Amino acid sequence: MKRIVLFISVVALSLGSCGTKKKIADLEAKNKECQDLLNSTTVKLNLCLSEKDILNNQIADLKKTNTDLISNVGNITMLSTKGAENLEKSLESLKEKDLKITRLQDALTKKDSVTLALVTSLKSSVGISDPDIEINVEKGVVMISIADKLLFKSGSYDVSDRAKEVLGKVAKVVNERPTFDCMVESHTDSVPYRNGVLLDNWDLSVKRATSVVRVLVNDHKVSAKQLIAAGRSEFIPLVPNTTSENRAANRRTRIIVMPKIDEFYEMIEKEMKNQKEGK
């Protein structure tokens, strides 16, 4: 009977891990899509700025030509119709380029402003004086990295009371932003896990991630729809697992808070559509 229970537990954990891997893969694919879109937008923005400089030079040349005409003829009424038309067209083209640049910059600035406000709120709420907690921005998303010695005892996936206090502060910020996603990503070192019914570090990292998720949902009422539990095992170390200090640094849990990628994509798409329609 014990063997049957053990087998069922391992199968359940494997199925849960597969589901999580799929969600992670989907999220990473969406994140790559957003990053590609940002790169494309930046290229277009730089192209618009270059065209703006060319148009400014053309306008300066046209103005000089018109000034020369006025000086030579002595009467503003002698300004060639063609020169006036060219000047008007150049000014209109410059105005259109400025509008495109402004809209693209507004879309990017809006996302950056949301991210900055989130970082400021988290740092104010959680406090960055604790060396076991780091809050920063990577690739456009906010990452809260918590050392495992603060979250768990060695080899355990039970969240400590001190960590629950920190998670409560994080939950408060997340609860104020119901349209944000929040991924709990757990990492281990390379020392093989051999304790209890868990098979390996994959199992341990997943269990630690789901333990944090349960604290956020059960203790702090974070919506389960916003949360993703991800176990990354030992395969994305910060430093080589060659010393005890390095292994301690690699044992960590990251809480990644980000605006929904779909919403940001829609915002950029809307701005590009407005440009085509000349709004």
C-alpha cells in the first residue's frame, strides 16, 4: 500500500511539473514575442528620427532659397509658387513624423512608467536593507529575489514565518494591480536531493514554488489567476556551484511581477494602427 501511495504522489508531481513547464514555455514565448516587438519598434523609432533630421535640413535649404529669392527680387510676392508648395509639403511631412515618434515614445514610456512605479512601491513596502532580498528590473519586468535561507530551512519546502512577513508585503503590492501576472520561480543548487518522497531538485524547486504560491493565495488573498509556480531546479545558476557560498547564492526564489504581455502588445499594436490611419 505504501508503494502505491508513493507511486501516485510521484505521478501527481510529474503531471504538475509538466503543466508548469508548458505555462513557463508559453510565457517565455510571449516574452520573446514582446521583446522582438520592442526591438522592431526601436528600429522604426530610430528611422523616424533620422528622417526627421533629413527633413529639417531640407526645410532649412528651402527657407534659405526663399530668402535668397526675396532678397534678389525685393518683393515677397515674387516667392515662387513651387518653392512655397515644397516648403508646405515638407512642413506637413515633418509634422506627421513628429506625431509617429510621439506615439511610439508614449507607448514605451507608459510601460516604463508602470515598471518604475512598481519597483518604487515594492522597495518602499518590502525594504531593500535586507541583504537576502533584492528588487530590480530585468528585461522590462520587476524581479524580487529572496535567498532560500530566508524562505526555507535546508532541504525543506515549508515557508518560514519571517518569509511570510516579506511575502505579505509583496502580496499587498500585487493585490493593488489585479491585471499583473506574478510568477514564483524557485532555483536550487547542484547538490542532489535525497530526502522523503521527492525525487530530485526538480521536485524540490517545484514544491518550494507552490509553497510560496499557497502562502500568497491562502494567507494574503492574492488571486490564483495572477500566479504561476515554476521550478527551475539547478540549471540556471548565478555562479558556479563550486563552493558553499556559491551554492547558497544559487538557492533562491524569484518573484517576477509584470504587466500582462498581451496588454502591452495590444497597446503597441493600437499605436501602429493609429499611425496608418493618420490619427
